[in-house]
Amino acid sequence: MTFKRVVSHEIFGHRLVSRSKSPVISIVLFSLLIFFMFAYSIISNMSLQSAAFTVLPISFTISTQRNMIVEGDGENDQFHRGIRRKLPENEIFRSDELTEKFHGRVQEFFNHKCEVQFFMTWISTAESFGTREILAVESVFKAHPHGCLMILSRTLDSAQGHMILKPLLDRGFKVQAVTPDLPFLLKNTPAEAWFNDIKSGEKDPGGIPLAQNLSNLMRLAALYKYGGIYLDTDFIVLKSFKGLKNTIGAQSINSAKNWTRLNNAVLVFDMNHPLLYKFIEEFALTFDGNKWGHNGPYMVSRVVHRVEGRPGYNFTILPPVAFYPVDWIKIVRLFKVPSQQADPKWFEAKLQELNEKSYGLHLWNKQSSKLMVEEGSAMGKLLSEHCVLCNQIYSS
């Protein structure tokens, strides 16, 4: 075996030292092997030491004035990425042909001879628009056969949504779901910049579902742009709203009959009303996505407390019996058949009050959505008297 062949095999790790016939050659080859192993060890250690001092990539920006490299705010970038992950990836922020047609569709729809024009919002799925919500819509038309109801909703503005509303459309009622254009609704309002910051991830939407707060804002913007009546989808209309103008309802009052909290589940306002502008402004300036009600009932209460009685604002505050005749704690009693003790008296007195003094009844869905309407209950009686299709009352 030649020396050239032995070296070649040694480099590739073959066991040729033992095969060598010359002790000198064996010693030389063994020495070369030790050298290569030692050199490899040194290089590997240097690489590991270098890696030990390597840090994670940091974002950098180039200063255009001094051509200096400065460290970027990596934590801030991560914060904004986290916010953007919180936001709905679809629907509410999407712009397309439907949103572009929004204003024209609103004008065309309300161009009909509407006795009264109503708005609702629905940001959940079409499938979740169930019997309870349909009965709320029916009650609008029971009291206003020639009224017009627009539901601001992308999910219901679909073939599936059309099928849900079709039984009412077939009866000749004017109801339509329309995909809202939020940038258009908020343009030239105090909430325009707020919305842009939310959309870009510059503002934290908080832990409360953003859809809930967008609904709070959307109702204000729709009334400010077009005027009319806003109703929550868990509100049962009991009589006509035709005589109401620039009205908000108290949710609670004190012993002196002064309101202690207002609510935004029902709003009746003219287009461009200054109180609506103040509501939108307060929403944007004091937004907190982590406090329930802060951007809704508490917000309208804060604003009215400041402006009530000031010149330039013309609005009426109705007592709780108008829109909130049963509070959220007692609402469950309306769904059940009254017992043989104290409930029958309360049952009869409440029904009489509702029929004589209330424009409608807020169902406080957060408390009552899972309750079944029992036959013989006050709720069963109310729904039966104020529906038009009257399907599945006792399965709602």
C-alpha cells in the first residue's frame, strides 16, 4: 500500500493505520490523525463560544438625519402584533363591494314611505340569529306595520340571512340586512381616528369582545348619519314609537325619581343631533375595552349627566317603565309560570303596567338568553300578543 493511498484513506476516517506495514508511516499517520482531531476541537469550541454571545434579532431603524443606526422598540412592535392578533381577522374590518354600496343601499331602502325607520345591529353569525331575535323583529312590525327596519350586519346580508328574514318579507314587511361601511359611518366624527388606531393595532381593543363595543359605536354613528330609532335585538316592542323624538331611557332611578343610570339599548334621535355627537366623542376619548358597560350604558350616563339642562341640547329622558320596566335581576320571573303564593299578584300588576305604560321590554339577554318561555308565563302572553308570525314562542 502506498503512502498516498494511506493518507487518502486516513482523511476519510478508514482504519488504515493498523493495515500499514511500516512503523514509521504508521506513526506519521497517527500524528496527522491527532492533529486533525485537535484542530477540529478548537474550531468547534470557537463556534460555540461565538454562538453563546449571539442575541436574538433586534429591529433597527436608520436615522435619516444622522445616518445612525438606532435600536428599535422591539417590545412595542410585539405589543402591536399582539393587538392585531386580537382583532377579528374577517368581516367587520373588510372592505369590498358590499361596503362600497352601503350608503346607496341605506338611502334606497329608507326612500320608501317608512312610517318609522329602525336600526338594529348584528355582528354575530347568521346561525345565531334565532327565534328570540326574530320575535323581537316581529314585534317592531306588529306595532309599526308600515315601518322600515334595517339590520346592520354582514353575516345576515347573505343568502342565509335572506332565508331567515324571508317569512317577514313574504308578508310585505320592509326589513333588510345591510353590510355596514364603518369607515364611512365614522368619517368626520370624533371616532374616526379611534377606529383607524384600532384597525391598525395602535390601540388595544381590550378583553371584552370588540364586536360588542363596535355595536355600541355603530348604533350612534348610524343614528347620527341617518336619524331614526335604534333597538337592541333583545327588545320586544309593545306599542308604537311614533310619538317619540330625541329620547333616551333611564334604566334606574332613586327614591327622588331622579335617574341614576341610563341605557343605550333604545335610542330615538334625529339626524346630526348634538347629543349623539357627544356620545361618539366620549366613546373615542374614554374608550376602555376591559370594563363592561363603560363604552355603552355608563358612557351615555356620563355624557347626559354633563350636558343635561345645557342650552343647545334638546332631548327627553323617559323613566324605566318606558323601556326597562323589569330589571335584569327580575326578568327571569317573566319566563316562568307564577306560583300560587306572591307571584300571581306581581304577575298581574306587571302585565297591566306593561300594557299601559311601556313602549317595550328589554329582555336582558345576558341573563335570560338560556331561559325557555313557559306556557302560561307573562313572557309567553306578551310574545303571543306582539308577534306577527308567532312561530316557536315556547322554544325561544
